[in-house]
Amino acid sequence: MRSEGNFRSQRRFVKTLHVVALNFLLATCAASGQLAPPSATPTVSTGAISGSVRGEDGIALAGAVINYRRVPKLLPQGQHFVQVPGELNVSDKLLTDVTGAFAAQALPAGDYIVCVDVPAQAYLDPCKWAATPRVTVSANAIASASFVLKKGVFLNVRVNDPQGLLPRGDSPILGGQNLEIGVIFGNGGFHGVVNTGTDKDGRDHQLAIPASVPLWLWVYSRFVNLTDPKGAPISTTTSFQASPEHDHFFTLNVSARKL
């Protein structure tokens, strides 16, 4: 029969083996990541942009369209730049209220470009005619972005096409606009003149432009020839300067299809 001392020694030995085995198992699981602590769900720190839109005369501009877009961070890759992985692309638009105020909520921190357009009124969008406004949004903070818009005039371009020679819509084969109208300004800047309406006799185009500034009307069509009201061929570029408080008008006539 084994002595009591030998029995206790064996129990201590077995217990030691169990402890060693358990430590080995824990170390193995930890190394493999099986026992890694659960990670918290990533959250995005957000802030807001709050501001107002007024004219130079101080009048609040209700119904102004605020377009904002987050500027993602870039990193060089060869001869190009690519977006930093994980950077968020955020863009949206909203309207100012009756007091000209607006607020964009829950925006990821970063730099934003903010543009302002006032429908049916010739106020100048700062993104088109001034230094592009940038607003920095910080986490848990409200960035201020108030705008005082300059009043310009409307450039109105009427394209008469009673024979329907100008194709409707873009060409599915050649692509691009079948009639391109724009304004060149400064050192080569360009803004398209938006098509605001089409009827059976032609089209209307409109753009808010600054007055008393040298500009060039740019017109091109690969499909048709264009003339002025006297029948003279239209040059691709025509210099002009709008007078303050008076909209500027051009009338173009579609004379024939190009061969």
C-alpha cells in the first residue's frame, strides 16, 4: 500500500501538469487571436456647418440652394494622387429657410467646399465667380459659413430652330452636347450656359454673370451652322460685357445642317 506522503506528492504533480497545460493552451489561443478582447465598433466623429445667405443689400435670401462636398485627403501614387483609404466622400444639398439660414448636421470632420445658388435670381455663386469657399468641420463643433452674395445679371441666349435641324438630346454615336454654349472669363475659366427650356421653335439658355467684366460667349455645334439675326455666321467666340442691372441677350439662328 502506498503511503499518504507518496499519494500527496502524486496529487501535487498532477496539479502542476494541469496548470502547465492550461497556461500552454491560453498562450496558444492568445497568439492565434482566439482570446483577443472584442474591439469597439468604429465610430465617426461628426460636426456641423451653420450659416446664412444674404445679398449685398443685407436682404436674407430664402430658398438659396446650398451644395456642399467633403474634400477627401489624397496621397501621391506615382505621377497621380489617389484618395487615402478610409476617407469618406460626403456631398449633399439643402435650402435656406425664410431667414436665409441653413444648417448641415452630422458631417464627418474635414474640409468642405460650399457653393450657393439662388434659383431665378442673378446672384453670383462664389464657387463660380470668386475663390471657392472652404469650411473646416471639427468633431463635436459647429463651423460657421455665412455668405454675402454679389448681384450680377442674367446672360440669356435664345437659339431659334423652327425647322428642328438641331438634334434632340445628345448624339448616341458621337457623344457630347449637340450644342455647346458657355462663357469664357479671366485667364481661361469656363462656365456652361444652362439649357433652361426647349420649345417647338428652339431653346433658351441662361447663366448669372458679373456685370462690367470682359467675357466671351463660346458657341459650338458639330451638327448645325449658326448665324446671328442678320444672317451672318456666328464666330465660335464673341467678346461682350454686360451692363449693370441689365440682362444681356444673344439670339442665334440654326441655318442648316453641317454636311
